[in-house]
Amino acid sequence: MDVIVLSPSYPNGLLYNKLYIAAGVLAAFECKRTLRRRHIGKAVGTSVAISRLIRADQRIQQHIIYGLLAHSHLIASKRKPAELTLRDALIAEDLKQVSDPRDCLDFVCVADLGTWSHSRFIVRSDESGKGVVGTAYMGPYLGFSDDALGRFLTILLHRLGQTDRSLAFIADYFDRVGLFGIGEGEVRNWPFNKIPEDLKDRIN
């Protein structure tokens, strides 16, 4: 991990320890100077591993946000724009590695390309009348100018604002001045019989 965001209540005396108390970690990020295709697969795998470790420890109550940040990229294809290449790579790795909708990578932010953020929601009811989970990586809307860092910070602060309300006010301001922008993404539907039992109890 290159960047760790700690809770405001994290003990000062422990700030310089190399090992951090997971219950006090709000977010963690891997940082790359230049994003390559292999970095996406590795980040998705790390996201899955972190989420599983957290759920296995009942002492940790919060979701730890995890993302991949980069200054630039070498991911372009001759056949399609870099935005679509990154989106398709992210979707492919998600289908390959993620078997629980809570394990998806939260963010990919490339400063000179765009921000992709994970969303999870109830999309419909299946034949049994049960809610079905949908997930999507919402990225830049092709053809529209987007402020990658502004969008990333707005969404991140909204999520951190669930823990610290003062951050939510800043996120609301960023949103009102247009930093959130517009986005699009393909929805991955999770049939009810593919959802882990402990998550089914939450969405019924």
C-alpha cells in the first residue's frame, strides 16, 4: 500500500508504526506513475483479498475503501480509445476474480484519463421475489470532458463522509460546482442464488 487514510480518532501514538490497526483504516491506495494492463488485475485481486480478510474479522465493522491511482497510462489500443480499453480490462478482471459483490475494486483513477468508481445497488427482483444485486464501474462518459481528480475526490469524500460528516459537506460542495461530472458503466447482475448467504439476509 502506498497511501493509507486513517480515522480522525486513530491513536496518535500509533501513527508511525509500520503495522496499522485495521479498524482505524478508512481507505488504502496503490499508486503507479504509469498504469499498465497487469496493474488492474493485481489491484482487483488485492481488493478481493482485503475484503475477505475484513469480513473474517468481526472486530472490524467498516468497509475499507481500496483503489488504484496513477498519473498516466500505457493502456491504449489501436482499435479503441484508452477509456474503453481500461473499462473492458476492469470488467474482465472483475468477472474473472470477483465472486462476491462486496469485493469489487472501489476506484481506479488515472489523472490524465478518468476515474472509475464501483457502485452497488438493488436492481430488481427475480422470479422468487428476492432482491438482486447489481454492480457497475462508473467511468467517464465517452466524448465529454471530465475532471478525473475532481470526480475521484468528490466520490471519495462522499464515502468517507459516512464516517466523518464534515467531509460530506465538502463533497456536497464539490458536487454542486460540477466536479462529479457525468459517467456511465455496464451493470453486472448477481442472481440471487449466486449471492453469499450473509449478504442475502441484508437485501431481503
